[in-house]
Amino acid sequence: MRVLFLSAEIDPLVKIGGLGDVAGSLPAALRQLAPARLGGEAMDVRVAVPFYPLLRQKLPNLPLIARVEIPRAGKMLEAQIYQIDLNSVPVYLIAGQPVDSSNAVYTGDNSVDGDKFYFYSLAALELVRKLDWRPHILHANDWHTAPAAWALNRRRKTDAFFKDTRIILGVHNLPFMGAGCEGSLEDYGLPPSYSRRLPSWGRRVPLPLGLLAADQIVAVSPSYADEILTPEQGYGLESLLLARRADVSGILNGIDTKYWDPSQDQAIAARFSVDDLSPRAKNRRALLDEFQLNPDPAIPLLTLVSRMDVQKGVDLALEGLRLAKKSIWQVILLGSGNPDLEKDCLELQKKLPERVRVVTRFDAQLSRRMYAGGDLLLMPSRYEPCGLSQMIAMRYGCVPLARATGGLVDTVFDRPDAAESTGFLFKEPSGRAMAKALEQAVRIFGDAETWKVIQANGMRRDYSWENSALRYAHLYFMSSGIPINGEEQEERP
Ligand code: ADP
């Protein structure tokens, strides 16, 4: 099973958000699946990413493996392709003038980014032809690589090389569609869509075009797959997605369970596991001392580790904390991003100096100390395609208190019986609803035995990529009509 995986980011080379985590982990997890689990088939997954100038500086001596030419606005542009292997996954790095045009991965100006991502997406298709490596699957992700899906869907109708390549499009964050680079479509010789399934504003925009072209659309959690079919979260594409409902599914992201392992983590004061939670108290105490907070073990220590963004509901968290002032708690807020939200956090710290601490930077080491020492992680997201922080927190025994949306619903279980719970969920996106859930959590925190059960439930769950990789593999086989386990796959619609 040959899979060409396209992503604008790949951890650890270049990571801005969750997309980088997925591209860094999923291809390796797919290649590691034992052929015995796939009816004897092996997975040959290869990744292509842009060779951003910042990456070229870091990796100056990679072998050049190919050159291809891409037509743009009547001229031919050359792409140079280099290769590096990451965890035994071949990664093709695509360089060329449009990729060199800016230093940032995302400039915020889609007319600049569009030129870069169209060029790279089309060069990735030319590359596999040059290598005579015929993919069964093109797995594109988000708007940056959707042009490859749109181009391939046309090409495979007449081009024998791509005739049998099936297209999967991963949706990590639907509202980011690539609007603003409509000119690139024409520059690279691609037609707009005339399909009435697409709203007129979407007929030259990469993500809508990709969604139209893909054989299968995969959201990063089952709940998010349902939510993008609704007017609230479909951002004008819900009709298209509803019409394609049979081809829309959700597969949860995993986390790197070696990287996030409280029994091995050298960044924390004491290592621990679900078999013996007692060393965890040392981490808690160290964190409270670091922030000069009250060391009383009866006061729950709340944490927030998040981009400062309206999507993440940081404003809801602040309002919830204000409203739950009468409950006992202390909180450490870690995050950077929206300056207004950062300012609001600092204001709460000023108002409640004895119980609020704020750190407005990206600090991976501190985040580890917080996961390992905090009692609760606040994650009141307005929407959350999958979310990783809640899974990391649970693995470290820090109980999530989250809004019931997207991947949070699929990973945080709030049941009437604590024996089945891993955290706390609230529905309404309001400070009041968060405050109510927080008051309830604080009450349960007072019952140490019950609290331990909830912690242990979260720690015992399997967050590894293996399960998800197996699901993706099945989808690839199903989509390309290749039987595995000796069974014929379902007919493609
Ligand atoms: P998103 O990708 O939408 O930002 P996720 O929950 O999927 O949200 O992933 C967030 C990741 O970024 C987690 O690994 C979290 O620990 C980390 N993170 C977010 N903000 C910070 C910060 N200020 N310092 C350190 N790590 C952070």
C-alpha cells in the first residue's frame, strides 16, 4: 500500500500546531503496523513537505534526489527535491522560488502562502511520477495541500499514471480554507469548480475544492466529523459535506506516548505511573513552590496550557474563574497568542493575586511540570477538532475539565459514576456553565478516593497512535478496493 502523505508541517522539523504532530507521528505509526494485521500487506508511506528557508538553514547538506518543472503563468518553475528519513519514513523536501518567497510557514497573507502551497502540492505529484512511485493513496491535509487533491482528481481521468490513485483529505480545522489565494488557481493552470454543490464563494478556494475532489474526507475526531455537517460548524460547507456524508468519517489523533510519559519524563521533579501515584505529590508541591502559591493539598490546583485564542475559550475560562470565586482553587495559566486575551489573564492575576498566576509564553518544559503537578486542566474550547492537551493531561494524572465539543467529547468521559469517568464536561459555551462544572469538580476533589479513581481511569486509557493508524490503514484499503484479511472490501460508492 503506497501512500503519499502531504502536510505543511511535520514535527520535529517544523511544527506550528496539531497538524505537525499528526504528520510527525501518523506516517511512522502506519509503517510500523505489522503486516499480519493487514492481511500480509505492508505500508509504504512517504511524506512531502515544503523545504522552507528556515528548514534549509537547519538541514544544509541533504541529497538532491530530483528536479521537476511546474508551469506557472506561462513560465516553467523548477522544484528541487531533497530527502531525509525520519523514523524510517522517507520525507521529500520540496524547494523552489515560491517556497523561498517568505521565511514564515504561514505569513497570514494567503496570496503569498497560496502561491507557495500550490507550487509545492503540484510538485509533489510530479515528483512521484518522476520516481515512478505510483501511490494508491494521496492523503492531503487541510487547505495547504488541497490543491494536490483538486489537481489529481482532474488528472486521473486522463492520466494513466494516476488512474487508480484514491484521494483522502484530512480536516484538522475547517474554518481555515485558504481564501485569498484564488489567483493561484489560474496561475497554476487549474480550473475553478462549476459544481452547484459548492457555494459560489468556494469555487476557487482550496479547501472546498479539495473536499469536492476527495474520495474520503477524514476529520480528526468522530464528533468533529458530525459537527462539520451542521450550520454552526460547517462554515458554509455543511450542504456539500451533508451531501457527501457517506464519505465523511472521523479518526482520533493520538499522542506520542514515549514523548509524553510521566514514568520517564526528565523535566519533572518525580516520575510516577498509574501503579503508584504517590510521587506525583512532589511535582505538585514543586510547582506550587515555583509559583509561590499556597501548598495546602486541600486546595485544587487548576492549570491551563493553551494557545491564547478565542477558539480555545480562554475568555470563558476567565469568566468561569471569576464566577467560581467562592470555591477554593488556585490556578496557573500558560499560553501565548492573542494580546487581548493575554492582557485579560494578567488582569485576573492582578485582581486575585493570592490565587492566580499567568505565564504568557510558549514553554514546553513548564507545560510538563504543569501536567505532572496540576490537579485539573481547563480546556473550555468553543470548538476543538481533536485536541491533544487533554490527552497529555490525562496521561499525567491531571484531570481535564473541558467543554463538550469535538474531540473533547470523544476523549474525556464524564459519567454519573466516577468509576467510569476520566474528567468533567460542560455543554454551554459560557463562563457560567464552566463555573458550575468547576464547583462540582472542586467538590469531588475533596473526596480523595474518588479523585484517585478518576485520575487512574484517565492514565490507563490508550492514547497511542497505533489504533488510529490501523483505522487509517483500513480506510486506505477500503478506498482503493484492495482486499485485506482475504475479504473483499465494500464496493466504492
Ligand atoms: P492546538 O493544536 O489547537 O493548539 P492541541 O490541544 O491540539 O491544540 O495542542 C496543543 C499543544 O501545544 C499541546 O501539546 C500543548 O501542551 C502545547 N501548548 C500550547 N500552548 C503552550 C504553551 N504556551 N507552552 C507550552 N506548550 C503549549
